[in-house]
Amino acid sequence: YGPSAVRVENLGYTAGVNVNGNNQLLYKGQVYRLEKMEFHSPSEHNLSGNSLAMELQLIHKAVNGDKIAIVSIFGIEGNENSMINMVLNKLMEPPSDLQIDLAQIIPPSRTHYN
């Protein structure tokens, strides 16, 4: 993930962020391109039976097909993230375009669950 142009829109139930660029992941031999991000507060999913302060979903679509892959990042209260703040601060405005660095949104400590 890296610098990307995004369009931020308040969808009422979530912050919708359409992503342009070539941000990709490889999962089980299939390449998926990041198409959008959604912020949920509180989290849409639970971890060990507990809801968390926030969940960021990175929604990818297969380059060759209709499959999707969603990467969820749970947020807890603590240090601020300037990239996330930049997106969330745009929610009360009409849809707007931003340039953000997606690499700064993903935490350095990565634990995964399937």
C-alpha cells in the first residue's frame, strides 16, 4: 500500500472511501486490488467476544473475477493516526477528494485471524 487518491463520502452508517491506485494484495494465488475502505465505530466484528472502538475494512476485488477479499483492522483508543484523522475530518463535508498514504494507516504490528 502507498500514496493514493481517495474520495471520502459519509454514507450514514459508515465512512465510505473509494480508492484509486494500484494497491494490491496476493491471497491464495489471486491478486486483489483495493477498491474502497469503510470505517465502522464501534467495530462491526468482535474480537474475543468484545466490540472495539473502531474497525477499518479494506475491501479488495479480484483482478480476474468477482471475488472479494476484506482485510479488517481494529482500532483501539491510543495514539492518533494523522491519515485516519484526515479522512474522518472530511465526513461532515460534501464528498471530497484527498491524497493519503495508505501505508501510514496500517499498523506496524500485524496479527491475523482467518
